[in-house]
Amino acid sequence: MNCNNAPRVTSVKEAYDVFKDIAEETQEVLSAAFLNSAHGVLGRMEIFRGTITHITASPREILRAALLKNATKILIAHNHPSQDPLPSAEDQRFTKQLERAACLVGIPLLDHLIICQRNVFYSFAASKQLGRFLDQGARWRDYR
């Protein structure tokens, strides 16, 4: 994604728009978007590609990419080829692990979206499953 004239991401819907193209994938794909302090998208990249039912992901690779992009915030998303937007126990475990690790390096994880077809998605932030490690200045009120 070329981000010279990149949009700002200030809502869950705008975050969904950054990742909606992965809904059609037949394998699980995890992508990350890297944001600057004004919530502008610095870049987006596919980090992991799995099978039709599973993906093995590591916070290390996401954080490495964020540091190389000089990001101040991270959004991640992955698709569910089954089209069930609800997070699995593994999705929840990984999100907590990444949130803690991102906090340690000072690049908060703002949201993790599960993307499905027909504009269906799940947001960990909107479901109040993220934000435990963010200070009030970094917290989204949607994403502002």
C-alpha cells in the first residue's frame, strides 16, 4: 500500500476499510497496518498466511515490521474463511499476547479485526477486549 496520500484511520469502520480485501481469501491471512501519531497509515503488509482453518502468528514479526516503519500505533486484521466473525480462543490468546508485547515497545495495538465477507467483521477494541495497557492519551474513542 502506498501511503503518501494515505487516509487517516479514526474509526472501526475506517480500520475495516483498510483490511476488507482479505475477506475473499481462502486461507487465513494476517495483515498489519502501521500508523503514525496522527493515525495516518504509513503502510500495510501481509505478515502471515496460514491454512483454511488456522494461522500461526508471532508478535515478533509484527513488531519488527512496525519498528522498521517507524510506526507509533498498530492495527492488525485476519480473515476467517469460514465467515464466522467470532474470535477463537487462540485469537483471544494471541491478541492479549500481542497487546502486552506492543505495550512494552511503546507501539500500542489499537485494534484486531476479524474480517469476513459482506461487510461483516469483529473488532476486539469495540468489544472492549483491548486497551488495558493504553494510557488515556493513546486510547481511541472510536479511534481518535
